[in-house]
Amino acid sequence: MILYSRLRWFVILLAAIATITLSACTPARSNLVNRLIVPTPSGPATFNYPLNQSAYSVFGYMYEGLINENGLTSELEPGLAESWEVSKDGKKIVFTLREGLKWSDGQPLTTDDIIFSYEKIYFNDKIPSGLKDILRVGISGQFPKLKKLDSRRVEFSVAEPFAPFIRYAGGIPILPAHILQESIDNTDADGKPKFLTTWGTDTDPKKIVGNGQYRMLSYTPNQRVVLERNPYYWRKDAEGNPQPYIQQIVWQIIENTDNQLLNFRSGDLDTLNVEPEVFPLLKREEKRGQYTVFNGGPDTGSVFMCFNLNKGRNAQNQPFVDPVKSRWFASKEFRQAIAYGINREAMTNNIYRGLGAPLHSPIPAQSPFYLSPEQGLKTYSYDLEKAKELLLSAGFKYNSNGELLDAEGNKVRFTLLMAAGKKVREQMGTQIKQDLGKLGMQIDTQFLSFNTYVEKLRLTRNWDTYLGGFTGGTEPHSGYNIWSVNGTLHSFNQGPQFGEPPIKGWEVYDWEQKIDDLYVKASQELDEAKRKELYGETQRIIAEQVPFVYMVNPLTFEAVRDRVSGIRYSALGGAFWNLYELKITE
């Protein structure tokens, strides 16, 4: 998702990371009262927004798009643009900027910055960015056209209908042309734009220029990022007072969820995402701890087990996946058997303490495009006998010890990859191992630090299965980079990405291409009922083919200190989607 009013979207993508000592992560409290201390399981990977591939970043505090999304209703609201006008045929949008907008260094922000951001950066084939996946329109994959009308008005246009046009034309952060233009115009010795090496985490944080509510003050690697209120931010309250009211944000890096809990209970953190196993404890301590545990209802994201269906080979001509395992994973019956073999009801009750329900679809139930089981969505209730029937029908067999063998006599054994540090995910991995053991499979769990985990998934591609998750929203097209066969998050069969040569042996399955085609067609359909039918068909295919085995859709809880007032919590927007109007009192 890309609308920056929802800071929570940048908190959870896949998992947390490895354990560190408590002394290394204890926040440094100062005499400054008006600061908010927020935990994060990983530090920033870059200060360059378009190059970021991490789930954890400070960009939500530092940048804003032309429009924002209300964290309660998902309705679009003015951001840097005070208004917009859509043509009758839906193919043109004119955005009008607020008067007097400035960057965090005090320089004017104009439509030139908008043109620069889209044409020179987001549309630039030499700059890798997952945003390209959702900005391309229709089968042709063309980008919208931009036209400057004057210093405050810019026109976006598309050649064919594009249903999420407003949301994606206006929801992407605008970047400063006066700072970054030179890095786009100049190249290094390899002919690559210098932009690719601009604004790394070794850059002086004070030199990073944004247009959002905050700007960076300091960065201490593996410890914290400190942000200060942007004095040039446009927003003011009804009395004319500048917003946001909170002077500083401390983004505290605490890799392990147990350590986050200890820091919160000791009063060193102002907020905490509440995992199910600690909900009863934190709920009991609300009054004494002077905080409130907010319930936002069902999560809009997804947690899943993913199979590596990639038949490709690396530069050394070695297969990404062991050919024996690859044959297993390529079998729809094998994937369906695993879906039937994981007891997600027990997972909901034991790991999530009953605070959730089994998940069936990548599109959340809050979306008008969700296809429910009652409407025909295939589901996988725990059924060992059904799982065994599917395995036997696919040519698998059992030996005298109850071990599952394939048709060639190979024992079924594979690795489940996870990012370390998040207890719930570790517990899920343990249960998956136990459940599939009842089917005669041997599952090895492997825990990696978050950055290593992401690198293995996206770059090396040499993994069997992984346990992870994606954030979500009510507009399905925001997930197109997952379902596009060329998408940056198309992890179950990752094709060649920016700067990579063609992958020898990489194949696209027919059903995989069908999902891609349906997503494109749905994005071109302006009739909401017809869009629902198209997205319904994608959900039916996904449920039948099972590239992801969806786990549990938990309720979302967040604990926030009572000294922070104005919280309007929801699963959609989190606790701080309206950060600009929050206040800290003692």
C-alpha cells in the first residue's frame, strides 16, 4: 500500500528479526516531554524512498502524496493537493496544490516536483521501484501522462480506463527536484544514475529533505532514528496552530518482540503492537501501566506459508530449488494437501488465543471485493484424511514407518524459512512442523535475520518454503505487485527483476498468468459490480491453486500510553494515521 496517511502500513510485511541484548536497545529518555517513542524490529535499509524494499522505514513520517487516505473510512482526503477534479470519462485528473507549500529545507514545492518525481524517478526504467507495478495501466502497461498547467496545477491522464486512477496518481510521495535532479542527470562509471547511490543510511540525516510532518534529526545505527517536527509542514488546526503537535518521534530499534514488551512495560515505549499471547497480561495492566489497549478488529493483511514454484536456474546454472522438491511443489494436489494438513483452527485458538479466525483470501473481509466462503470461495478446514487422499492420488506413498515418499521413493523433507525474533511466527512454524509431521513429512525450520531473510527470498531465490506476510488494504490493485508475473513481490515464482538478466528455465504457469490478466482487466473496469466479479475469480483461482497457504486473520491490538490523546485506532490505519492531531500530555 502506498498512501502515507497510514503509517502502520510500513510496520509489518513479513516478520521481525533476531534477538539482541536489552541493554543495547533501551531507549534514551530525555527531559523533553513532547516526544513519542515507537518501537521497530529493524532499522532503515536506506533513506532513499524509491529504492526501499524493507517493511521498516521512516518514510511515512517524512513524505506525503497529493492525497491521503482516512484511516477509519479509507476515503480519500486532501494532502499536498487541496483539491482535484476528474473528467467525465475518468481519464484525466487535475490536482491543485495548496498555496505556499515548502520542503523541509524551506524551498518551495511546486508542480515541477510532481513532474520530476513521476517522470524522472517513478517511471524511470533505470531506477528499480515496486511502484512501477501498480502505476502501469492496462494491457499495454503504459504509465500515466503528466502535464504542468501552472505552478499549482498538474494534469494526469491515461489512455484507457483505470479504476484506481485517483488513488495511485495522488497517493505516492513527492520527491524534491532541487535536491535530487543532479543525481538523476549524472551517471557513474557504469552508466547508472547516481541516484542509485544517493541518500544511503550513511548520509547525514539532516540532509534528507522531505515534505511530511517530520524530518530526520539523527540516526544511530542499530539503536534509533530521531525525527523532529517539520517547521514547513502545511497543516494547521482550526485556530491556525501548526500541526503536528508532537515535537519529536523516536523510532526505537528493538529487534525482539520480548524485548519490546519489556521496554513497554517499564515505561520506555509509548506504544506496542500487542501480540495475542501477551494480550491478557497487558489488558490486566492497563490501569496500572497508564495505557489503553485498542482493538481495531480483523487485520487487513495476510500471513501465509509460501511454496517456491520457480523452475529457474541461477548464473551458475544451478536450480533455485532442488528438482525433486520442485516436482512436489509444482503439484497442486501436494499444495492442497498441505493446506488441509495445517490445523488453522488450533492455531487460532492456541497461538492467537482465539483472537482471530482462519484466513481464506488475500483480499481482506473489509474490502467490497472480498469473496466469502458463503459466496463460493474454496476453503481448507483441517482434514488429515482428505490431505492423505490428495497425496496418494498425486503418486505419493507411505513406507512402513509412516514416512511420506514420492513416486521415486524420495522422503518428503523440506525447509520452512522464517525471519527470527517474532514469537508468534516462531510458534506458527513449530505447529506447521508438527501438523505436517502427521502427514509423514519432515519439516526443517530455518531462522534468519530479517535483512538476510529478504535477500534470500528476493535475490538468491534458493529456498523451499517460507512463512511470511503482506500488508493489505481495501483496494485489491494495491496487491498487483504480488500477483503480476513480473511483480516485485511475486515471491512464489519470482521472475527477473531490475538489472537482472533473463532467468534460464523460468516458466509462468497458465493459472498464474490468468490471475495477472484478471487483475489488469479489473483495474480497467469502472463498474464496481463487474470489478467484484473479476476479483472474485482471482480469489477462486488462488484458493484452488494454493501458491500461498493462508493462516490466521487475527484481531489487531495496539497499546498506547494514555498521555497520548486523540487516538482513533483501526486495523486499516493503525494508531497513528492521524498523527498530526495527536497530543502528549503529562
